[in-house]
Amino acid sequence: MKDSKSVLVVGGGIAGIQASLDAADRGFKVYLVEKTPSIGGRMAQLDKTFPTMDCSICILAPKMAECYRHSNITLLTYSEVQDAKGSIGNFEVAVLKKARHVKEDKCVGCGICTEKCPVKVPNEFEMGLADRKAIYMPFPQAVPRLTTIDEENCLFFQKGTCRVCEKLCEAGAIDFDEKPEEIVLNVDAIILATGFDVFNPKAITAYGYGKYKNVITAMELERLICASGPTDGYILRPSDGKEPESVVFIQCVGSRDQRYNPYCSSICCKYAIKDAVLIREHHPEIDTYVFYIDLRAFGKGFQEFANRSKEEYGINYIRSNPGEIREDPITQDLTIWYEDTLTRTIKPLTVGLVVLCTASIPRPDNKKLSELIGVELDDLGFFRASHDIDHPVDLTVPGVYGCGFCLGPRVGDIPHSVMQAGAAVARMSEELAGMEEA
Amino acid sequence: MKDEPRVGVFVCHCGTNIGGVVDVPEVVEYAKTLPYVVYADRNLYTCSEEGLNNIRDTIKEYNLNRVVVASCTPRTHEPLFRVACQEGGLNPYLFEMANIREHCSWVHHDSKEATEKAKDIVRMAVARSLWLEPQEEPELEIKDSSLVIGGGISGLVAAISLADQGFKVYLVEKEAELGGLVRQLYKLYPTLEDTSEILNPHIEEAKNHRNIEVHTSTTIKDIEGYVGNFHVTAIKNKEQIEFDVGTIIVATGAWNYHPPEGNFQYGVLDGVMTQLELEELLKEGKLERPEIIVMIQCVGSRVGEIWSYELVGLFHSQATRLLSKILGARGSEEGWAYCSKICCMNAIKNAILIKEQFPESEVTILYQDLRTYKEYEDFYRRARKLEVRFLKYIYEIPPEISEAPGNKLRVSFYDPFAGEEMSIICDKVALSTPLIPSKDGILLAKKLKIPLDQNGFLMEAHVKLRPIDTQIEGIFLAGTAAGPKDISESIVSAKAAAARASILMGNKVIKTEALTAVVNQDLCIGCGLCEELCPYGAHIVKDGKSTVIEALCKGCGVCVVACPQKAISAKHYTDDQILAAVKNAFTEQLT
Ligand SMILES: Cc1cc2nc3c(=O)[nH]c(=O)nc-3n(C[C@H](O)[C@H](O)[C@H](O)COP(=O)(O)OP(=O)(O)OC[C@H]3O[C@@H](n4cnc5c(N)ncnc54)[C@H](O)[C@@H]3O)c2cc1C
Ligand SMILES: Cc1cc2nc3c(=O)[nH]c(=O)nc-3n(C[C@H](O)[C@H](O)[C@H](O)COP(=O)(O)OP(=O)(O)OC[C@H]3O[C@@H](n4cnc5c(N)ncnc54)[C@H](O)[C@@H]3O)c2cc1C
Ligand code: SF4
Ligand code: SF4
Ligand code: SF4
Ligand code: SF4
Ligand code: SF4
């Protein structure tokens, strides 16, 4: 294979990162386009990861740094694909690099500007459990390590005054005049890795998410139990900042449900077991319950993990799909009425915190990308593989491949995302080598 | 110590991971007082872009010739910091890590004492760093050919991928035919295509590919050498064949468990069979009329001893124990603790096939949890629409099978939903049994020195981020050899294995381990102990003297401690270096 082949990778989560690294090591020139200010994706937000329970950002950060340093990889963060034409061996892609208003070559990430900026905005990385400023670094290990001004919230862009950050920045990195830039890339192939979104459980009114403060999602819990998260890793209730006496996990929220998402999200049983164990490790005094329909602890090591969570950590598993949650207006404790289908009894359970294990759903971005590039989506909104068994990472346009959760809930976890990334690189290498021969 | 050491110490907060317990500024001030330390400072995250650039620039600015980072574990971060040293113009082996996170802040709560301990750890690291020497990583050429072991769907896919990319592939299958376990199947979930439609094109392609040499009825006799240059000896129809390859992909698959005779009346009562045997009947068209069929899930899986969940690799000594367990599993009541994840789907597949052929059949699936993950949930719904009955049994009361009048079978079980004992009179019982580690896989792992996981599947180098690589460089895993997978997942892993192998072969050279053992030939008496003990076969004793083959040596140090003559030393772990650290554990003895 010639060394001059190039590939566009869209999405900088673990799948896109691994695809970029494998492709770059294989000799491809890689353009990694990420729409947010930093690569890292969901994995950067997780606390510990099953099944080995190592710290997520600790194993991810080196890979992020490697992407940044690799001589074959060009990182285009805060950027989005605008247009695409052409075919395998010759795609022309227009990428819009949004205006960051912070010069990449000047900012040293000192953070002075973020301290003094007067505007507070809910922090997306912390799932809204903490604030960030209008000029911000998404998280401490962000790559690239520099700040971004979000125009929608910055006082200067909204009201024409402020510019505090500009005055304070010793590096002279702030540039209010910066304009978005369009970059046109010529690439041989495209790998899509846009990942997943979290289902918003507000739709299920009976669970009271958004109404009851102490009903949270699992993604929010990941930030709550993370030592570098908004509560320094202490499980504290949003309503009063106190430690709950008991925590309940509810499975299949918005998954396996014809009204919302008919599929099983594949990962939520496993991360519920993980998070329940983590809670007991942090706070052995907190009683922990998991309400499930089928406990899907499949694959290498997980049934053992589930058994151990029961026997060693004392997690209580209840087979039930609770109908409703009610809040005590005074204590803000939550009462769940449920039928235990194994003992056929109807009982109430009152707890301090409820964690909804919500479905993983397609990103809205998939639709736009499918229109630009011509690849099909499946009925659910994930990218359609060209054959479910035989071509699991090929999309429906030659030269375009997918990896990670944007292909739908396959195995859904990090190891499988990493494998899919390798598979996409292999497919791309095969097909481009075949073209060269022909 | 040739030139005067100039040590730079970088202490990391690791956010609050370290900084929340250890008083980092105090450790920095302390480090500055240590002899030869010419620079000390702290970073919020030393592994961030900024932290790494800081190391690079400080080396130049302060003319450092030793770097100590006090942070987390070298297991994950040492390579990164070494690169930063290199970028600063320093030999990467003049770098030392002090673990003040796992060894300190994560295990201590008292801030004062933890800070004192962090100082001790830093002092030890600085002491050792003074004795460090530059090391070189030799370059090794990689042959552009690959051996794929196992001609199931995974081996076929991996072989074709590499061959399409222009690499020469030797595909070795021990059976006379290619195709593996899939060859025995009838139709495949989730598309319900005929097996042949998926499998045959791969077989044909492999057989006809100009870059693939297919060797069926062939077993591996011996594999010598190392990444880039493995010498393979195989036996094909009693004849010996030999060839050289640069990489190896292990795709030896898994076995389908058979319960021991008598367990669930298997092998005792007619009509009790495994799901695979039922599928064979379907394939041969031997199910001729509507019948009443009961399927029992988790037979042989999710049972047995509960392993404490530690993903430690089991090395060869334990392979023997696992082997006897597997062989024993076919003749005892032992089963497997994990969930094999294919058997729920497979039962539903066969149930659908039966109902579609004979709608008047009655099919019941007795399960614990139905694990139709991902979009397979649709398949579950389809079965329910076809009136396949799903009933739950509980782990504590497994279903029992007995004879019933009229050549029928009776399945009795406790239905927790109904709260009572139930029984079904039926014609056939299909037992859904798991994929289990194969004997061939374990024996091969022993030969290749690949660690096994707690169940006996071949173990990956890192469960999450290196799920395809093995501990042994140049050897990769594909398919069910590494654990249960369905076909699409096996294909993904096989393609990924091809990608990993192609990276090595495409780059043509790699750098190998610098930290090998060295024999002082003057001291060696040729006793051969090292040769016997080395787990990587790196020592060769010839003419009364031992030498180390550098490309094979992993620097594990086994020989170093074993040598009665103290003739062997490990680069980067010399006695001087270790003792310097030890001496400084409790007192300051840097000079
Ligand atoms: C609560 C929870 C806990 C979990 N715990 C574990 C665990 O312990 N172990 C485990 O193995 N797995 C776990 N997972 C699953 C894991 O998060 C996923 O497997 C993994 O993150 C998938 O990675 P990805 O790269 O496919 O997607 P993502 O992480 O979603 O990354 C996608 C990236 O693409 C970017 N992007 C999206 N659209 C565009 C666009 N149009 N242009 C440019 N960029 C775009 C996004 O900004 C994002 O950075 C958990 C999941 C959840 C929800
Ligand atoms: C009853 C049953 C039904 C199933 N149905 C489906 C289905 O409908 N859909 C689906 O997606 N999946 C299904 N599966 C899963 C599927 O069978 C596996 O995913 C697939 O077989 C994995 O392929 P493999 O190549 O990794 O391993 P295998 O198919 O096991 O192939 C391994 C090959 O390696 C050879 N070998 C082993 N050791 C050596 C050695 N030392 N030297 C040389 N050769 C060696 C073996 O002879 C064999 O040919 C089913 C599994 C079972 C048990
Ligand atoms: S923009 Fe300026 S003040 Fe803000 S982090 Fe960057 S260098 Fe520091
Ligand atoms: S100009 Fe905008 S970003 Fe800068 S400090 Fe003011 S509000 Fe914040
Ligand atoms: S993984 Fe578990 S919680 Fe998630 S949808 Fe599937 S069954 Fe429900
Ligand atoms: S896939 Fe189903 S039958 Fe197989 S072990 Fe898991 S739960 Fe049991
Ligand atoms: S153990 Fe020591 S003395 Fe014996 S052969 Fe090896 S190097 Fe020589």
C-alpha cells in the first residue's frame, strides 16, 4: 500500500480515537474531526469502567495524548463536516472549523480566564451537575488543552460588553474577531464514529425525572461517583447535598420499550452492576437495589461479576419493572411501588436516590451525515451495516465504515468499540489495496 | 556515575487523586533539597499535553540528565513520559517514576503521613535515577507473512483480510474441512440465512486466493522464534511442513459443551439433546411433524464455582488444572460460571425455525434471564408473536426431566411467576449449552506462552483497550478463542486482528524490548538453570556458556535471581540501582 492514503474519522470518542491510531500506525494520513472542543467522548466522562474497574480517564488520557502527538494525525476539534462528495479513493469533504476565539498556538491552558469570566453555564461534561464559564476547558485532561469561548453565552457576543478574559490573558490568546474556517480535505475513505446520546427520561412522567431532584440518570451518577467530579466522588443527593441511606437503580428506562426504543441498549445492566458495586465500595452503609427485567450480564466475566456483587457487596436484585415513583415533599425521599415478579408480592420501597439506567440512543448528527455522505440509517437512527452478520462495520457506501456505538447497540462496551475500530481500518486497507491492484 | 547527575522532579496532583491527600507543594519543596536535584515543580496533570511539554522543555532549559515523575503507575504512563524525555533529547531510560498515587494517596487517608510517605517514595526514585544508564531498543525486521491458526469463520476472515492487503498467509486447520463450528449450523441468527450462504463464499475465497496457502488436516508441531520472525513446523497428513512468518493470529475457536451422561437425562433418555443436535436434525430435515419441544437455557453455564473476579492471567501451570476441568466437564457435573451469550439467541432462533415450519408445534423456552441484547430484542418479540412460550425457572431449582407414558418426556420445574410447580409433557428437550474453551486452544496457548483467563479462554493484553493483542508481541486473537461471541462479533474481532497484524507487517521494522538480561560470560559455569527456567526460551547454553537472545528476552528477571553464579544481570534493574532505592527507603543516603 502506498503511504499517501488518507482517511477522515468523524467523532473522537474511544472508537474514533482507536480508529485514528490504528489507521495512523498503518501509514494513513488521518484527519480526526470532533465537534466538541475536546476529543474523549463518553469514556472521558465515566468513573471506573467494567469489567476490570480501572479509572476510565486514566487509561484514556494516554490515548488522547497519543492522538495529539502522532505525526500522521491532524486533530480538527470544534469542527463539523459541512459537505461531502466523491467516492472511495477520492472523497472531497468540507469541514467547518468553528471559531473558538482562542488561538490554538497561543493558549497555554492556564485557566485564568475561566476563573474570572462572569458567566455561568451548566457544564455539559458534568452532566449539568456543576457549572462552567462562557470561556471554558471542557475537562482538565482535555485534548487539545486550550479554552474555547462559547458565543451563545459570552457577554461580549450577546451584549457587546465584557472582554474580561481578553484583558487577563497574558498569552494574548483571545481573539474575538476569529471567523469560522472552512477546510477542504481530500481523503480516500471515511470512518464514522459519532457514538451515542443518552435518552432523556423526562418522557416517562411516572418516574418524575426533572421534577424530583433525587431522580438522576446513570450518566449523572458516573460524574457523582467520580473522584474528580462535582462532589469529589461522594454520593450526595442533589436535593440537599446529603448522603442517601439507600439507592435504587431502575433498568431498561426507555429501552426494550416499544413506545421509546425497542432495542436493548446492551450496556446498562453491566454498568448498573458496576455502579452499584462502586457505591458500596465508597459507602458500605448505603443499601443498594437494582430493579431489572432480565439481568443481562452476558459475556466474559460478567455473570461472575454479578454473582460477586450479590454475595460480596450485598447488592439486592429485584425482578420488577416499577410503575411509578412518588416523592415525599418534605424529605424528598422517593417511594417506589413495585411488584416483585419472583415472589409475586406488591411492596413499597422508600429510598433517598433513584438512578435511571436510560437507553443509549442515536445522535441526531447521524441524520445529517447520512444525507451528506449518502450512507443509510437503520430504522432506529444508527448507521446501517451493509450486512448484519457478514459486514458488520461496512456502511452502505463503499469506502465508508463505522465503529463504536453509532452502529447501534452491538456489544456496546469499550472493548467492542476498540475492536470495531480495528475492523474498520482493516476493511479500509483491504478495499483501497484492492483498488490499487485493479 | 559518569557525568554529574542533574535531576528534574515533576510532582503530579492528578487532579484531586493525589493532590487531595498528599501536600504536593510540600513534596516539591522537599525534592528541591535532595542532592543533584536541580529542578522540581508540580503539574495538575503531568500526563496532559501541557505536562508533557513541560517535561520536554524543562529538560532542555535546565540541561537535565535524569527525570523523575512522581505520579501514578508506570504500567499505564511510563511510555508516555519516556516519549516526553526523548523529545527533550534525553535517553528515555534515564527516566524514573515514583508512584505516589496507587502506593500512597489512594491507600492512605491521613494527609500528613501520606505526604511523608510520598517524600520517601520520591527520595527512593531520585536515588535510583542516579544509577540509571541509557539503553537502546534494538530494531527488528518483520516478515510480511502471517500464520492463521484455525479455519473457522474467524480464521477465514482474518486470513482473507491480510491476503487482500497483500500479505502472504498460511491458514492452518486441523480438520479436513474449513468452516469450524459454523459448518454444523443450519440457519444463522439474526438474518436466518442458510449457513452456506455466509460460510461458503469465505471458504471459496480463502481456497482460491493467490496470497493464501490453505493447509487442512494440519496441526502445529512447533513454533520457534519471535515477533517478526517465527519459524513454524506443522504436520500435514503425517508429513512435516515448515515456513517462516512475521505474525500469528490464533483463531482456534471454542467447543460447544455437552452435559455429562445422565445430567438432565442427557444420553439416557431418547429425545434429550443439545441445541446443536436439535439444529442438526432441523438441517437434515429430520423434524417431520409438529412436536412439543421444551428448551432449557443455561445448561452448563452460569453454574459451578463462583470465581473471585480478578482478571489475573493464569499461566501455564494452571493450564493443566483447567484442562482437566474441561475434560472433566464432559464427564462430571461441573459447569461454567460465565454467561456464554449466544445460547439465548440460538434457542430463540431454533424455536422460530420450528414454529415457522410447523406452526402447530408447541415450543417452550425455560430461562433464567433472557439475554437477547442489542437489536436481538426484535427476535425475541418475533418469537413471542409466533407463540413460543417463555417461562422462567430459578437457579436454585433447576428443571428435572423424567420419562412419561407413551414415549414422552416430562419436564418439571418451579415457575416463580405462577408460584407453583409445573410440568410439561413433551417429545423433545433441547439443552442450551455454552461455548467453552477448547482443549486445542489451551494446548496451543501453552506452546505460545499466551496466558489464559480464569475460565481457560486465551487472554487479551488489556481487557478494554487491547482486546485483540496478547501478552506476546506479534500474536493476536480472533473469534471465540478469546471468549464467547456470535458470528458478527467474531468477524469484527478477526478483522481487528488482521488490522493489528498488518500494522506490524506494514511498518516492516519494530523496536523491541531494551531491558533484557545479560550474562557475564566470565562468571557463567554453564549449569543450564537459566535455560530451563526462562519462560520465553531466551537463554541458550552452548559450549558451557549461556547467552541471551535479546529479541526473545522480555526482561522478566527469572534467570537473574536463579543463577547460582550471579552471572546474570537485568539491564535497568541492576543491583546498584535497586539497592540505591532500598537504602533510601528510610534514610537519606543519596551521596
Ligand atoms: C452510564 C454509562 C456507563 C458506562 N460504563 C461503561 C463501562 O464501565 N465499561 C465499558 O466498556 N463501557 C461503558 N459504557 C459504554 C461506553 O461509554 C461506550 O462503549 C463508548 O463510550 C462508545 O464510544 P464511542 O466512541 O462509540 O462513542 P462516544 O463516546 O459517544 O464518542 C462519540 C464522539 O463523537 C463526537 N461526535 C458526535 N457527532 C459528531 C459529529 N457530527 N461530528 C464530529 N464529532 C461528532 C462526540 O462529540 C463524541 O466525542 C458506559 C456507558 C454509559 C452510558
Ligand atoms: C449451537 C450453536 C449455535 C450457534 N448459532 C449461531 C447463529 O445462528 N448466529 C451466530 O451469529 N452465531 C452462532 N453461534 C456462534 C458461532 O458458532 C461462533 O461465533 C463461531 O463459531 C466462531 O467462529 P470461530 O472461527 O471463532 O471458531 P470455530 O468455529 O470454533 O472455529 C475454530 C476452528 O479452529 C480449528 N482449530 C482449533 N484448534 C486448532 C489448532 N490447534 N490447529 C489448527 N486448527 C485448529 C477448529 O478445528 C475449527 O475449525 C452458535 C454457536 C453454537 C454453539
Ligand atoms: S486563553 Fe489565555 S488566560 Fe485563558 S487559558 Fe488560555 S492562555 Fe490562559
Ligand atoms: S468576554 Fe465572554 S468569555 Fe470573556 S470573560 Fe466576558 S463573558 Fe466570559
Ligand atoms: S442492558 Fe439491561 S437495562 Fe439495558 S436495555 Fe438491556 S436489559 Fe435493559
Ligand atoms: S446466553 Fe442465555 S442461555 Fe446462554 S448462558 Fe447466557 S443466559 Fe444462559
Ligand atoms: S544459570 Fe548462570 S551459571 Fe548457569 S548457565 Fe545460566 S548464566 Fe550460566
